[in-house]
Amino acid sequence: MADLFKEKWDAFCENLKEVGSIIEAESSLSETDQAEGYRYLLRLMRLSLEMNLEHSNPSTPSFYNLSHETAKIGADNPDNIYLNANIDGNQTYEVYGNIGESDYLSFGLKENRYSKDGTMVSLGEIDMRDMTVDSSGDFILYLGGETNSKNFLSLPENANMLIVRQTYKNRISQTHAKINIKTTNSIASPELLTPIKLESQLNQSLAFVSGTASTFLKWVHVFKDNHRNQLPLGDQAFFQAAGGDPKICYLHGYYDFDENEFMQITSDIPDCEYWNFQLENYWMESLDYRHYPIHINESSASLNSDKTITINVSHLPINLKNNLITEGRNNGAMLLRWIGATTHPIPNIEIKKLTSLENG
């Protein structure tokens, strides 16, 4: 038996080593991009093990964070608290709690196929503006089954994940939502971990890391080739198919400018529930929003007199309003979001010399 376990462990370690080929296959990476690439794989593995080992049983569902401050996936929003739960489309659930001071709170049913084909298609969405919430902020949302409640999502058989997006204009100071989930049609019995189940969970974790990294790397190649120093509208259906919220319009781009330059983004602001702009690294991880100004929203931005927004992006801090920094990177991904927008303005982007500030 010991030899069997060793064989499975050795196979996992060898397969994990092979995942590194995703980084090795990228040509012309800077040392920073390479180092962050390997860190990215380790971060994905942390997230994947949480998902596939610690929160894997849909009969005893529990929330985990598939993106957070130190482990990130696919242009994660610094203004968000993400919650994920593994579910079974053949069961029924109640999601309950209190909305706190959320500016936007949505619940999305998904079929998570990142480990297979890089998709996470929406199977049903609802947000707090479409729900009944009592005066104290308490709510119950029903997943599957039969109910007359407005707070309901039908549960298709292929649904295997619930994603909760909590969005805050000031995530640090606002009271966060408190959200729980439970099954309503099954009683879970304790199950001891078996060698076969452990092997399956480890393999699923590796497949998720490989699938996720490969998916968003393809996105970066597209942005690098076609969205360089631009924020075009892009194919929203394509972004939604990877787990995006259908109510959000995503304008993805790729910044690339020298140390003696800065990027100036000017845009109209549409009528919308919320907007923000963020900077990411080559792997589409949001930069370190814990310590540096790498994103901006309507609460932190200073608008122009005509109600437009001008964002000044530099490698290190400069004396301009709405200044975000790349933390010293020359290149990476970037994203502008509009939630519930009635129009989708395309920003104007200019690359300027830092010397122009001295001469100005």
C-alpha cells in the first residue's frame, strides 16, 4: 500500500513539474514576467487545492475564495470579494445572509470547465437589485426546486459552481456581506478519504491549473497583438464564456510603454451602477492593490470639469491626478469595467513623454 501511495504522489509531482512548460513556452519574457509566471502557477495550485480537496463535496457546500489578495485569476477585480461554492445540479440549495454595504452583489450559476476547455458558461444570474431584501439587509436565495419566491434560480443538471461577486466602492471601509449556503434535499454522511479519491482530486487540481493558465495566456496574446495601448469593446460573449458576469461590460487591453513615458486614458463615463479601471501583470493578475495605487473607481477618482475621467498610468508615481502605477513594469494587461451601463464609450489613449510634464 505504501508503494501505491508513493507511486501516485510521484506521478502528481512529475505532472506538476510538467505544468511549468506553460511558462517555458513563452518567448521574450522579462525576468519579472518569468518569475511572476511561476508564482502564478503556485498561486493557482493553492486555489485549486482549496477547491478540489477542502470544498469539494456539493452535499456539504461551503464558500471559498477562488480569487483574493494573494492568489488571482483572469483580471480579478480589486474592488470585489469573490465567493465560490461547488454545487450539484441534481440537488437544491439555500443561499442566505445579509448584503452588508455592497454596492453590487450578484449570484451566478456556472458550469466550471476550466480544467477541460477553459470555459465557465453562465447558467443563470441574479443580483440584489432583482431580489427581495428585507429592511435589515437579510435575504434568502433559492437554487433549484420549487418556490414562489422572487429570489430564485433554476438549477440545471450541469451546474457545478456558484459564483458570488461582492463589489464595493471602498472595500476596506464598507461592511462586507455575510453569505452562507446549505443543501435542502440531502443529508451528508461522513466519508473517509480513499487513495482513489485523493488521486482524482490531485489530478483535477493539476488540470485546473493547466487549463486556467492556458486559457488566460491565450487572452493575453490576443490583447498584446490587437489591444496594445487600447481599450476596445472586444467580444463580450467571449469574455462571458469564461465566467464573466453578463451585466458587466469588459474592455480589456494591454499596456506597453517605456520608463520615460506615461499612458494617459481619457473617457466618458456612461450611466451605470459602477465602474473601475485596473492594471494587471502579464498573467492577468491584478497588481498589488494592498499597497499601491493600481486601480481606480468612481469613489476614488477625480473627474474633469466636463464629467469625463482622465487616468494617468506611469511606472512609478508622478505628480498628476488619478495616477496609477505599474509598479515598475513596462508591460501587462489592463481592464475597464462598466456594470449595468446604458452605453459603452471607448476611451482615448495616448502615450506621452515624461519630459512633457517638465515642459508643461
